[in-house]
Amino acid sequence: EFRRLCHYIVNLRYFEMCILMVIAMSSIALAAEDPVQPNATRNNVLRYFDYVFTGVFTFEMVIKMVDLGLVLHQGAYFRDLWNILDFIVVSGALVAFAFTSKGKDINTIKSLRVLRVLRPLKTIKRLPKLKAVFDCVVNSLKNVFNILIVYMLFMFIFAVVAVQLFKGKFFYCTDESKEFQKDCRYGYLVYEKDNEVKAQKREWKKYEFHYDNVLWALLTLFTVSTGEGWPQVLKHSVDATYENQGPSPGYRMEMSIFYVVYFVVFPFFFVNIFVALIIITFQEQGDKMMEEYSLEKNERACIDFAISAKPLTRHMPQNKQSFQYRMWQFVVSPPFEYTIMAMIALNTIVLMMKFDKASSAYENVLKMFNHVFTSLFSLECLLKIMAFGVLVSVSTANSARQHGVLPWK
């Protein structure tokens, strides 16, 4: 009878909802604790709430053990990994409370309280959609390992190349007037803003991030890939000169190509691979779910196509003997489209040719080219207006006929 009662409680309609609310309140209480002052009044109040939350979770664990059994038969409590997680979290909280109540608040017992941060994970099992997302993430980790190997291999290659390019070149003298290490000695005077003069010692220093060995190169490249502070590393690279020699602004601008290639390979290429892997895993999980409904892949593809298919529409003049129809044939022809694309590319190149302190004749030539391209694009616009008409609305066939065009599929 007691086991039937536990089974009845566990399967109540609002039981899981109540547990979810307790998990949410427990998470809020964890976030509200003051980590700086452990004996603060707020923490003392929250400690009593923690007793209540732990009691609720203990009650849930016990009745589920009675309902499902422990471990001997299929479907038992300890045959589910999520139940094992619940048991560890609750047991850790109970042990911590037991020792704290006896005045044995030692560091080892305090560490058991950290297990409370796992309480929000209890929601994953109770929300099917969230559990599906979590399962996809876990399943994708199996394939992520292979990609990580390729990632580290490419990272190692770039690190070796960086060491060959920049080893011993990320040094500087605190006195910017001294370029070589042999001259960076003794002291120098520094003039402050308030006209004060201070004597400082010249020092030959190394930048915080450098490429003097492979390990530091890996760390520097990883910092660059995060997108934080990488412009400073780029500046040091283009200013680098030779070993035992200080930087010179813009000495090797071609070194920026190294970072362009690195950004294309790592922050763009590999990140997209990871995203694609997650998406593929989600699709595979969806396929498995659809297989449970006895639908083959081709059948699902046909259903998806029937649901999402939309007819392709194209507007063309109704009278094929008219001047508008001949103009329409001209503007939709591939040679016309390729010509417009070529003009767009040439116009882009002309726009890129501007630079500071250019001669007047050079600027006049660029201005003339811009006028020519503007005229050609205006002519394109005029031809397309003549071919398609100035359509105010194409939502109905009547409005299309008023402008001499009909929808064509």
C-alpha cells in the first residue's frame, strides 16, 4: 500500500510542476547568496530556505526509490543517470548539513556545498525539449573530438610558422629613442605633463604575448582567436624588425596577411564546422524521432516539400509583339546581366582607388569614371522600367494588366 501511495504521488499531474518550481526557487536562492560575507543576515535566512529545498528534494528522491525500486530490475531508480545525479546532489547537501550542525564546518565538507550548483540540471530531465537539446550536445561531443584533433594540428602548424616569423622580435626598449638592445642601457629623462623631469632606467623588455617558442605561440594565437586584444598583437607583428632590435612602426605590413589567413581558418572556418556539426546532430536526432513514426526519409522529404513548396513567379509583357516585350527580352538576357555585373565590379574597383593626397588630375579621372558608371546604372534603371513597367501593386491580376504584364510561371 505504501508503494502504491508513492506511485500515486509521483504520477500526480502537478507533482513535476511543483518540483520544477522548487528547482527554480533553489536556483534563485543560490544566486542571491553573499559570497564575501558568509555570516551575513541574508545568508542565514537563505540557509533556512536551503533546508526546505533539500527536504523537498530528499522527499522526492525517497518516494521515487520506493516507487521504482533501487537497482535490481529494469527501470529502477539507479539505472537512470539523471536519478544518480539527483542522488549525488541530495546526498552531498545532507552530508554537509549533518557536519555543519555538529560544528565541523571543515573545508572538505564546505566543498560538498558546491554540488548545489548542479540543481538546475534537474530541470533537463523534466523538460523533453530541453532534454533533446542536451542529448544532441552530448552526442555531438563524440564527433567534436575528431574535429578538435584537426583544430590542434592546424593550431600547431600556425604556431610553428609564427615562431619562424617573429621569434626574438617582440622586444622593445622603455626608451623609445633607442632601437637596439646594446644601446638600451643606463638611464634617461622623462618629461611629465606638469613639466616635471624624472630619471628612469632603460630596460629591454618583452611584450606580454610573443612567439619566442611554440607554447607561447599557441597561447598568443588562442588569444588572437578570441578576438580580445588581437589588434595590439597585430601592431607588434607589423612593427617587428629583427632579433635584438626594437620595433619600427609599419616596418613589415605584409605580416598582416598571416593574421588574415589565421582568422579565415580558425574564427570563421572551424567555428562554422562546430556549428554545422551541432546542426547535423540535431537533424540526426530528428530523423530518429521520425523513424519511430514509421516514416522513411524520402517520404518525409516529400511531405516537407509539399508543405514548404511555393511556385516561382515571373512577370513578362502580355503582348509578345510589343516594344515592351522586346525590351523585356533584352534586360533579362544573360549578356545584359553579365554586363551589369561587370560594371558593378569595375565601379567597386574605382571606389577602392581613392587615397589621401592624390593629385587633382587623378581625382578628376576617378570623378569622370563615377559619372560614367552613374549614367550606365541610370540607363539600366530606365530600360528595366520600360521593360517591366512602374508597378504600383502586383497583388492582383487586375493591377498587373493595367501595366501590361501578366504573372507567368
